[in-house]
Amino acid sequence: MTRAAKCDLASLPKAELHLHLEGTLEPELILELAERNKLPLPYSDAGELRSRYKFSQLQDFLNLYYENTAVLRHEEDFYDLTRAYLARASADAIRHAEVFLDPQVHAARGVPLEIALRGVSEALGSSVRDFGMTTGLIVNFLRDRPAEEALETLRQVLSLGVPVLGIGLDSAEAGNPPSKFSAVFALARASGLHCVAHAGEEGPPGYVWEALDILHVARIDHGVRSMEDDMLVDRLALEGTPLTVCPLSNVVLGVFPALAAHPIMKMLARGLRVTINSDDPAYFGGYVTDNYRQLVDTFGLDAKTVVQLAGNGITAAFVEEGRRSSLMQELTRWEADWAATSVG
């Protein structure tokens, strides 16, 4: 057991930057919302639903993910979904969270855009008061849908006046390069929104180049396949571009056969600004602390590396400098407390 394994990872102050709200929809809440909305389900209980959580590729996961979102119908449903995540995240010592929402998924089911956004925004609006967490909403667009649809969705989002921190790009990556969405991201930047994008998960390193050079993103979500391109790795390290890595997700979706095969240690050794996140924790077997624990168990991370990873998340967050400084001070206190209790 390493020294880091003995420290209280659950109390480690963290920022979560890669979290799909729909991916926090636990089976118990799915059943509750289905009953409330009088919707039939193709399974009888939470255990039967969990038995389906076996995926050989990203599309297998997406099929079930989209099926389960059918229980989200009303503003109250999106509010309850978000509150459930915030409560879990607060217990996980997440001090700041930037959460993703896929409005196109819900619009395709006939749920008006404002219903989803207002339900989520109302819950996020009370995050500081009720959970001591700062939060922000990032609206993601589905890369396997037409770019024109994404552009129109963004225009609608902007017209609603709902607080939005930024935009992102997700869903099936293969065959859907970032360049397809250049006009969407240009409008977002012109509107003062932060920009991120999934790239280099199932897609090639070339998609990471496009996300940087065409979409001008500030962060790369996943980005693990960047390691296949030495020039790209050198650039990411030189520019300090944050990568929002999701280790357990990468294993469950078959990006890597096991956590021991994950390149995270090589990424850190090359100077990449890696952050740790949970992606879709209801489906991938763990929230952020679970990701840290399994990394510690698998790679024997020391406390210095654990603090580095947590600090990377805080540094990469879209927060005011005063908030960032406060979070870094809390992280420093955590490290000092750990060191004091581990003496001898």
C-alpha cells in the first residue's frame, strides 16, 4: 500500500470538468421518474437495468444512455437529476463542477429546450447555498447530428438567457471530425462562451489537432489518443492544454483493455496537464473519488501526484481567479493535513 493509498481521497478537494448530467442518471432515479411520469420500462427493477451495463464500444453505451433519458420529461425531472448529482458530488469533496447537458437528445424526444435548461439551471443556481459548490453549465452538441442543427440549437440557447458557461462536442466521434462544427464554435466564441470538445477518445489524434486549430478549444475532453502523435503531445505540453481524462470510462468502453494499460502515467511523464473526471459515473462504475482510488491502487500514485492531478483540475476550471486561489489554498491545506497525519 502506498502512502497515497492511506490518505483520505474522499476529502481531497476536487474540480470535475467532464461530467455528463444524463450519465449520472442512476437506475433508482430512472425507476422513480418513470413511475412519476407513468412511463413503461423494459426492465422490472434497478438490478435488471444494471445487468445491461456491459459495453464493448461507445455506441453500445450510447444506445442505452439515450434509451434511459426517456424518463426526463419535465423541468422537475431535470432539476431532480441535477440535485442528485450535486449531493453526490458534494459528498465526494467536489468544490467546483462544470457539467455537460445534451439538449438535442431531449429535443428529439419532444422536450422543449427551455424545459431541460431551466430545470438544470435552477438546481445549479442553488449549488453554492446548498452544497458549497460553484458550478457551470456547458451545452454539448451531438457530433453525429447535422452541424446546422447544432447551430440552430445554439441560437436558441442564447435567446433563452439561461446562464451557460460554454459549449462542447460529444457523442459518436468516429467519422465526425471537429471541423464539421467550425461555425457553431465561432458563434459561441463571439458570444463570450468557453469552448471544449471531446477528441482523441475513439477518434484519431488528428481530431485533437482540429479541435485546437479550427474550434480553438481551451480544453480537450479525453484526448488519450494524443499519445499516438509525438508532435501533438509536445504541443499540448508546451501550451499547457488541459485534458479531462476519465480513466474508468476509458476501460469500460474498451479504449484500453484494463486500467493498468491506461497511458495516464506516460501522459504525466510527458508533461501533459491531466485532470481526473468521471464522465458518466452511473454507467462506468465510479464517481471521481472512485477514479482516484483505482488509479492509486493500480499505479501506486504517491500523494504528490494525487495533489498534482487535483490541482490540474482546479487550474483548468473556468472560474474567477479569486475562486481558483481559494480552491488551491484548500488543496494545500489538505496536503499539509495529510502530511501531518502520516508522520511516523
